[in-house]
Amino acid sequence: MPLKTQYTDAFRQQALQKVFARGSRSVISIAEELNLSHWTLKNWMKQKKNSVKQKDTTVKRPADWTPAQRLNTLLSTHAMDQQALSAYCRHNGIFTHHLKQWREDFESGSSSSPAHLAELRDLKSSHKNLQSELNRKEKALAEAAALLVLQKKFRALWEDKEG
């Protein structure tokens, strides 16, 4: 029977942070990178999800932070050195690259919060509806103008025949 490898809690936490913030990478590729079985990593993920459900606390993903929360975080971390910044990020479940992205978003005036994206989607839909209504009304106006021109020509023809 093979010996069971024991991992420290710190290693588990770092592995879970890496896998939960993996983006488009697969669990298998992260497990290979960490040199452990992907089944072990998946079990850790399952245990973590179960423990989070039991605590009844919702851990917010960086994408779920509101613009106000992002701004407050940027303001509070602005003067921190790298070590304090790393500790702050670990405590709040974010990475330093999130802070850099948020700063760039604020500087450029863009936002990718879910509420902003929903509002943008609604505005695009409204714009599309208004554009189609405008096109319909322009066609109706062009048709009415053409009918007026035909009516004038018809009257002009009848006046010539009577006179």
C-alpha cells in the first residue's frame, strides 16, 4: 500500500486559491503544476465548498465587488508596501493583479461589474428598439411624402384636362 502524502494547510490554501482563480485553465493543469493528483485537488475543492456552505458566509469573488468597494480597497491599499499589500489581498481573497486591473478600469473610466454590464445590456436593447422604431417611422414618413407628391400630380392633371 503506497504512503499517503501529507500536505500542510498553507499548501492546501494556496492550491485552492490558485484553482478557484484559475480563469480558463483546467483543474488538471493546475494539479500537474502543483505536482499532485487532480482527484486530490478536486476533493479539496469539494471540502472547501462544503465548509463554506456550513459557515453560511458568502465569499465574494473579485468580479462581484461593487465599484464603491473596489474604490475603497484601492484607496486603502494605495500607500501599502508589497508585503502589507500581499497580506491585505490574502485576507480579502483577492490578488494584486485584481487591484491593478481595478486601478486601470477607474483610470480609463470603464467598469466590468455585473450591475454595470446588466445596465449596459439594457441600454443596448433599448437603443436597438428605438433604432428600429425610428426606421419604421422614417419609412412611414417617406411613404406619406410620396403620397402627397402623387396627390399633387393627380390634381395638376385634372386641372389641365378641365381647363
